Amino acid sequence: MNKKARAGFAAAVVLSLAACGGGGDGGSASGPGTGTTPPVTEPVATQATLSGVAATGAAFAGATVTVTDQTGATVCTTQTDDKGAYSCTLPLGTKAPLVIKASREELSFYSTTASAGSGTANVTPLTTIVVSQLAPDGNPASLAGAIVTKPDTVTAATIQAEASELLTALQPLLSALNVTIDPMSGVFAADGTGQDKVLDAISVSVRPDGTAANIEITVKAQPATADAAPISIVFRSDATSVPTLPAITASQLEAIPSPAMVAGLFERMTACYALPASQRVANGNDSGVVTGTAANVVAPACRSLFLNDDPATFYSNGNNVGRDANNRGAYASLFRSGATGLKWERGNFEFLRTNGDVVMSYRWVDTTGNADNDTLIARNVNGTLKLVGNGNAYSASVRPLSEDRELINTPAFSSYTTGYNISIDNRVDGNGAPIFAKVVATTPMGTQLTFVPSGGLSYLVIQSNNSPTATPVYRLAAAYRDAATAGNPVDKEGFFTATPQYDEAGVRALQDQSVWKLEFFHVDAQVPNVVQSYRTLSRAQTIAEIRQLVFADATPALRAELIAETAASNSGSLVFGALDPAEPNIIDFSADGDTAGWVVPGGALAPTSLSAYGRAPTVNNVQGARYNDTVGVSITARKAKLYCSKQSQSDAHCDATSPTQYAQGTTLNMFELWARNTRQVELSKKIGTYKLQ
């Protein structure tokens, strides 16, 4: 790879002074007239201390920090505190340069320093950009290995060169905020001032693709309209120059909340859920669930979370605060005793809506280890964030999807795909009939897609050639995992993709904060159409970027069992037999001996749900409708059981007499281990048993 040339920076110069021996009147090293050498006092060696702050704007709290020196040795391992600060005492003999990594689950940030002495080395998205530009393949994780053989990759001069170029690119933002920063070694705190103010105002993506990294910096400015394009720059780590951000005004950044405001909201939410259900809601039950409305929420700690201290002001995805008999309702968990102790954490400001409302990402974790990353919307009321909801009439989302699609019986046809999961709830009326005739999605690229209800699926699917497909995913590109396999996966699988498919450059050109529009058409033509807009936090990843990811995976033992059970079948499908009390028709995703069904390798995100896909029984030679069933799983779980769940009255894949069991003749041909990361990218590991020829 041709790294960009650097000029005008000299390497450190070492001056050597040599003493001259011989005659003359230079004298000797001995004391006057003694002929002896005076004693020399050896300096006492002291250990250096490296410290800094890991932050994304919000403090990167609870992260593991590792420092690697020029020999490849790990010279320090520690944790960041709740302010994102860390401190490392370096052992004697530590050799510069150093690489610093701060990681928490699948998310990692990097920094570097050319000195092994005491000093400051911050770890932020900006320092990660610098490390990416210094790494030979653009992957920040590669720099520690690179300096073992080429320590001159990192010098004070090379660090300064990359940092200076980055600051030039950021200058319009720095001017708007009226700040100057030293991203690598400037002392700061994650408190919304100074350098942290800059981090609060940007979103950074560094995506290695095996050759270089694709970098995007987006300013979290308040948009003038819901469909306004983001302010961002996109470049590669090996680019000869970095583009400069467009002009930004201070008024566009005024509504950005401080980290304290963001953290305060999630601390208050955790405090509400620390109360038992009997205190959260008027009719609460501490050993079960109840139904109710916003009026039943009585705890001041819970009511004060919402605008005007009134949960009735909240409206999101067609729901007000409450819980009905079908567990529908916004913050229905307030009415469930099992939600007591729920923690709301890792809040991070993501972008502003046109009215100044604040969109934040976060993670929730319950007492059993179930967890997920999601987003919420709040309004700044005199310095306090209050929950308001998105105001949408219907539940839908648009998120990037990175898919590892493994076909265990025909591995040559295993593939990677990339695109967007446009998840639209298949809303039904009291008789179980869909209320939507169709939903038309307009992509940021201007393409229009039509979504329609289909069979027993809980979501709408894309329509192609006036017929429903099997998927809500708009795949931009697909490629076989094995480069030796000719052709494209769509030729064999027939799944819906963009035509023509996007190439790597085309996907890279997409922006993180892209805007999608959904228009809902109703079966009842008298009901007006509804239009909703969605702004993503991240773009779809390129196929080359996905190849660098690590996914959760089936254990070798379970994979071997699935292959053995489906080897004799022409289709590769698993088929449920007649109901047997001794062996119920449920899905037990574990290996023999009730051992683990999946593993989570280092760098992978633990799945939060397990899904199964297949078809209802064939009747009179008519193939049964497609179905999907899903169960949430703890981030510490490695096996799970999945029970049948009917989507509608006509859904026939569940047994009529025992509806949690699968009906005789129902088939199963794919499992999915699914997770969503902090940037709302969905990571899907599919294990398909079906066979392709």
C-alpha cells in the first residue's frame, strides 16, 4: 500500500559527544593530584506514568486499557473509571513507541505515543483516526504489531503530521466552537468543555477493509429539515489529503447536550426501575405483571422522567406509556415486576432533530443478563432531559445489516451480504387481518421499495415483481465467503438485492446519517396515509469491511449435529414429527448433553436474540407459509430454547392443541444469532441447513 508521503518533519536528532584522549593539558578524569577516579553516584531509575482520558464525548467508562510497547509486550492493563480516566505505571525497560487500546465489548479506541516517559495519551475517536493513518493497512489494531518490526512508523514527527492534518480538517468546527485542542496529549475531562466539547459534536467511524480504513466524521449539527443531508467528510486512511469540513455556525451546535445531562437522564431512569413494581405503578404487582395506562404510573422518580412530569405526554411508534394484555405499550416494562433492577447505561448523544430534541443511544441490562442497544428521544427542559418519544404513529426502524450467511451443508455457497433492515411491524386488526395495504420506502439514494404483509411473518417484506419476497432487508451487495466460488449469491439464493448491486466504492459513498422516508398505505382507504422519517446512525458496511468482523457462531459440536440430522434430506430442512410428550416440538439450540449451542469469540458481540425460520406444513401439495420465531437471550447465555408463536389466526406452523409447540410437518431450515451494536448496526450470523446445488 502506498502511504501518503510526508515532508517537512525531521526525525529526532541524537547528538553524540566523544571525548578525545592523548597528551596535552587536557588532564585526566582523576581528582587533582590523586591519580584515582572519584566515585560516581548512579541515578535512581524511576518508573514512568502514562495517563489520559478515554471518551467519545461521553466518558468511555469501564473500558479495559492495554498498553503495548515496541517489543510487542503488554506493559500495562487497567480499567477506565467512571470519568473515562486511566493511569498506567510503565515497567522499567518499556520501549517506545507505545500503542494504547481502550476496549469495551466489541467497541475499541486506540492511541499512540512516541515516548515511554511520563505523559498524557488520550484515547478517543480522533486519536483512533491518527492510529489508523499510521497503521500499514489502516486497521488501528494492526499498529501494535507493525511497530515491532518498524518502530519508526511511530515517531513524534509522524504523529504530529497526522494530528495536524486532522486538525486542519476539523477547523470549521473548532472555529464554530471557539476551541483549540491537542487530541493526542492535551489534558481534558469528559465534561462537555474544551476538547470534550468537540467530541460531543462529532460522530466518527473508522472501518478497516483489509487494505485501508474508511473514515467518516459527521458533525451532529441541528438539521434545518428532517431530510437535510448531514455535515460530514469521508476519506480513506491512506489518502494523500484529508478533506475539510464544510462551514458550520455556532447556532447549529447550541442544542448539543452536555455529557452530564445525558448521564443524568439514564441515572434517573435506573433509579425509577430500582423501585419495586408496586411502587412504580398504582396497581403494581411485585411477583407478576399488570396492565395499565400512563395514569397508573405514580412514583415521582418515574413520572419525572417524562415531559411535564407526565407520562401521558409520551408518544412513540403508535404507543402511549402503558401496558395492555398483549404487552403492547411504551415503557410497558414499568408494569412488569421482572423489570425491577433494570439498568439504563452507556448513554451517548447521537444527533439532533429539527426541533432540537435529542436522540441518544444507550444499553439496557436486566438482572438476568438480557441486554440490548437502542435509541431514545428526549427534550432539553432548562438543562434536564425529559423523555418525549418519536411521535410516530407506527413501529418501524431502518438499520444497517451486516450478515454472515453460513450454509453448513453446502459451504461453498456461504456468503456475506450488506444492506439495510427496514423493519416494519405487521400491524393487525382485532380479527388478525393486516391493516397496511403497503408501505413505500424511499431510500437516501432515491430508490423506492414497496413492503407488504406476508403469511405468518411479524414484519412486512419487500415486494418484487408484484409478489412478496421473504425478506425486509434491502441488500446492497452480496459475495461468497470463498473467493474461489464463481458467481454471486443472488444467483443461487434468489434473495432481493439492489439492481445492479453496489460496488465497494458505492457503499463507501453512503453517509452514516442518511435519511429514509416511509409512507404507510392502509387497507381501509378512508384512513389517510402516514409519512415517517428515519435518520440512521451508521451506513451499511462494505463487503470488505464485513470480512474483517468477528461474529458469534454455532459451536462445532452443534454444527456437526445439525449436519448429521440433515444429511439425508434432499432439501436439508429439519421436519417436526407428531407431538411426543417425552420430546416436545420445540427448538432446543444446544449440543448433546445440554452443552453450549454457540460461542462468542473475542471481538464479537454477544447475541441478544435467537431466531428460527421455516415454513408451515404443506397441505394438498401447497407449500406452507413462511414463519419466523424469536426469543431474547442473555448476553451471557450460550444456549436457548425457542417455542412456537402464532402471528395470526391463519398461521398454521404452531400445533392447534399445543400452540407453543410446532405442528407436525412444520419445517425449519435456518437459525439466526442476532445482535445490535452501539451504532445500531445489526449483526446477523445465519446458520442455514438448506442445500444449494
